[in-house]
Amino acid sequence: SKWRIVFPNNGRQRKDWKQASTLYSGNRIQTTKYTWFTFLPQNLFEQFHRLGNLYFFFLVVLNWFPQVEVFHREIAMLPLIVVLLASMIKDAIEDYRKYQFDKKINFSKTRVYDK
């Protein structure tokens, strides 16, 4: 429960302002979950926390062994790939909309009141 402290840069509280500026480097809003580099690994990590996806992944792994192969390997992978791709596309669109809204908020004009 840290409180955010905002000091006007007017020279009177220079020491306090320097201390606060090291704790809070910016005033930017960021609600997005992913970046370009972390989207695929982080999304797959979150997808495989769901029990249904783990079950289908287990079936895919079993079908790679010829002794227990029930379906063709490609057919067993199809439901898992469809579900993962649909979830990834949904998450990517949602995160992009958050990015656009954050950008709109961060570049909006504000008024600063100072004595």
C-alpha cells in the first residue's frame, strides 16, 4: 500500500522531489499484459494452465507413440491448435485495444495547478 507522492518542480522541495522521482520514474499508464517479445511464451504459459488444454496436449503426446496411436498425429493436434490459436487471437486483439486506450490516455492534455 504505497502512496504516490507528487511534488511540483519549483525548487523549494528539491530534495524530496529527487527521492520521489527515483521511486516513480514516470507517470505513464500501462495496462497491457504483453510485449512483442513476451506474447507467445507468456500466452502459451497461461493457456496451459487450463486443464482442458493440458488434457488435449496429453492426447497429442500419446498419439506420437505408435503403440497407443488412436488417430493420426495431425488429427489429434487439430483441436488443440484451433483452441490455442483462437485464444491467442482473442488475447492479442484485447491487448492491442488496451494499448490503444493507454496511448490515448497518456497523450491527452492535462492541467497542472501550482501556486
